[in-house]
Amino acid sequence: MAANYPSRPIRLVVGFPPGGGGDLYGRLLAQGLSKRLNNPVIVENKPGAGGNIAAEAVARSAPDGYTLLLAMSGNVAVAPVVRGAKLPYKSPGDFAMIGMAVEAPYGLFVAAKSPLKSGKQFFDDTKHKEITVGSTSPSSAAHMVMEMVKFKSKAKMLYVPYSGSGPAVTDLIGGQIEGFFVTAPPLVGQVKGGILRLLAITGDKRSPVIPDVPTFKELGVPVNVTQWYGLVAPKGTPAEILDKLSRTLSEVLKEPKVRKVIQQDGAAVADIPRQRFAAYVDNDIAGYRNDIDPGILASLAH
């Protein structure tokens, strides 16, 4: 079977609606894989439950290489920590890793007119008073990373949940909340347009697209986790197929046009093949499990 693979269309299941969230990356990778495999790779959108619906569908699919998942922090690393036994699939156990592709920092945003001018000032202020910070829905990846920042910095932050970035940004500009914590690249345009200010980002190093923005690590808050996207298949997929897909994904990520799309708003190309990707995911899960207030995790599990 592996020798003739692929011989029919491959489905790439994406846990976002068309045009939303990581759908851009899913379609970009599907297009590149289709070209290099000389075989259709068709995006199938299964939004809902923070990407968990898509992950469950792939976990239950035949392990033949014809159903893949655009995996991400939320449904592969955060969900097993937050939902535990309630999660309808096991992660990473129900999946075979193919490769990581994209890494995007999370960021702490304020309105351009905010009196908070820097990340240092933000953390200095939170020593003396509680600051309202919005993020996406409870137990989402962005919310969990915000809780990680809060736990490691001991900052006084009041979490305000939002269903999406649109309403949160409106409230941020209107002064209903003082900060917003979310995956950074989608809002970089509003920073460059003078609507928002970005105080700090997660990750090991600054982004070349926004070089003036420090990392939380530079501010003394060691939070390196990022929003990542990669490809996985159902557990039991033959190693030869996984190897072929991993090699092909690496080739796609070397293409200048692909790199340009990924990097244009501050995300980074993260070409991490199979075995290294598996180790990365294990480490990511451990970070969420160990670096968030246990009381927060317990409250979300009920």
C-alpha cells in the first residue's frame, strides 16, 4: 500500500470555518502537498469545540494516510490537560505525528490610547491593582497561556472571556477591558495601523516583523509556549506513509511563497519532522500541565 501511496484524494481536516483561524495555514499546506504529491489534498472544515471536533473525527478515521488533521496547540496539547478523561480522544496517543509547520506567538495587546505603554509598566501596575484582561473562551489555548503568564508573574489579572477577537478588540478600544491576550499575528496589522499596541509576545525570541516588541521572557516572565500548527494522522498509520508525508511537508515549507505567507504577520516557519515533533508535543503538554495554577485547571475540569 505504501509503495502506491497516494492513489486517491487525501482529506486534511481543519478545526476552523473557512477563512477563520488556522484555515489559511491548512489551505496553504494542502496546496503545497497536492502539488508535490501530484495528488489532491482537500481541506475539510470541521469547526467547533476549539478544534476538538476535527481532532476526534481524525482520531476515529482509518489509519491509511488518507485522513490527516491540521493539529494545533489547542486540540492536541491543551485539551488533554484541561479536559482529561472527558476528552473524546486521547492526545497524543490517538495520533501519529507527521511534522510541525507553523509557530505563532501569543501577545498581550492594549488600545493605542491606553496609559499602559510597555510590558514592564503593565507588570509593575499589576503588583498594586487588578487589571482586566480579555481572552478567548475558557480553556482555550490563548486563555491557558494567559493563565500561565499570570501564574509565573504573580500579576493581578482579571480574566474576561470572549467568543472571538472581534468583540474583544471593540471592548478594548472602548475601554471596557484594559488588555487582550490572544495569538498575535492576526492583530499585527492593527498594531501597525495605530489602533492597538502590543506589549509583549511569548516565545524564545522577538519577531522580525515586530522587532520592537519584547518577549515575556525578557520581562522576567519565562513563558515560551506558542500557538503551533502541524500535521498528524490517526494512530497506526504505516511508518512509510508518515515518512513520505513528513519529507513532503518539509519540502513545502522550504518554498519561498509558502514562507512569505506564513511570516508576513509575525508567525514563523517551524519545520520540525516526525520524531522531533512528537517530543515537542510531549514537552508542550507537560508545560501546560505544570505551569498553570492547579486551581484554575481543577475549576475548568468540572
